[in-house]
Amino acid sequence: MLTLTTYGMWLRGDVRGWVDRGRTLPPDPELEHQDRRRMPHPPFRFLPDQLLAVGQAVGTSLIYRMGLRIGAMSLQVWHLHVVIAGSDFAWPEAVKCAKDAARWHLRPGRPIWSDGYDKRFCFDIPSVRSRIAYVERHNLDNGWPAKPWPFIQDIV
């Protein structure tokens, strides 16, 4: 499962905790304040009415450019979750593909994604199902179907 966050929405020191070199660290309001002051652009959020179209662009790109199978995906105003079936793809290439697809679709003229991303490996069927259910809950919370895009496949 990949999680990508939009620009400025989860800074170092965030009250929810933050990750550095794979370790989750506690909130640090001063560090967050310093990072926010250095940002040349305001934080980015997708508009709610853009989510389905941008999600379609991202999913289509991951499938056609990378040959990936998507088992679940949810695009929210400040983050993207995507569960991808096992493959030989390189994680950084898949992340770049997803980010570029959203940028190309919107052409915003400013950064829309944070630099990093989070990846979670699923080593057994129960963990894959758990990640898929987690992502699908985001879609249901938006009032959408669990699988709002036609490219989402059963991968387990």
C-alpha cells in the first residue's frame, strides 16, 4: 500500500506524529512551525469535486504506464492511498507515475505533493484484505462506492 500526501499537509513535527527514516516520532510544534515558515507555497488540497477525475487519471496511468493491478484506491483532499498487487515494479517509479498523473491532469503551476511517501508491505492475505478494507472505508466515508473506479480489481 502506498500513501502519498499533498504539499504542506503533513510536516515534520505534526501533532499526529511524523516519520523520519522509518521511525515514527512525537509531535514537535516548533519544528512544524519552522517548516511551515519555509514553505514557498500554501498547503495544497484537492477540491472535493476533483477527486474522482484525478483518481481516474492516477489509476489509469499506473495501469497503462506501469502495468500495475490496483486492488483499492482512495483519493482524499490531502492524501492518496493505493493498494497494488505484487509485481516487479520499483516503488519510486510508481510514486512518480501517480504524482505526475495528478499534476498532468490538473496542471496547477505549483507543487501539489509532498516529497516523500509511505509504503506498507502486505505479506499475507489477511493483511492485504485489511489494507483494502481500510482504503475502501475512505471511499465509503465520501459517500462513494468502495470501488469508485472501474480499474480496481480483486487481487486476493
